[in-house]
Amino acid sequence: MIKTKNTPLWVFLAFSAIESRKGALILIWACVAFTLYSLPWVALFGDALGELGKQLLVIDDWSWVAMMVPITLWYILSLLWMDKHNGWLNLPADANP
């Protein structure tokens, strides 16, 4: 991402190492997947998961979800800002930013 004078700090911090919209979408979908994984499935379904389910889904409190939901929303809002303000510049292959 190229920071311009109009880019807010919160958007720049979200995507400072991301160079394309595709990369930002991959980051957002990874956050959504981890948010779903970090739900306390063991506490919600307990015995229905079986022993293997309890070993795979080890998170048993809401602290990870409480952290992942705002982070995911931050990335989504940053992506919307970038889309609205044409923040993803398409540079020619031989151009240096």
C-alpha cells in the first residue's frame, strides 16, 4: 500500500504491508476463519463434540472472540475506505512507487 497524505493512520496501519486488494481480502477471510475457530465450541457443545473435537477445539472462553471481532471489523472498514477513496493504485509493472 502506498500512503498518501489523504490516507488516515488507521487505514495505513491496517494495510501497511499489504500491496493489493486481493491481499487485503485474503487477510480479512483469514481473520473471519480464525474468529469462527476461536468461538468456544467446547463450552457451547461440550459432550456432543467427542474427545477428538475437544482436542482440536481447545479454546474454552470468549477472550479470543472478543479480540478477533474488532480486528476483523477494523480490516473490513479499512478495505471499504480504500475502495471508496481509490486507495489501490494500479501501477505499471516497471514503475517504482
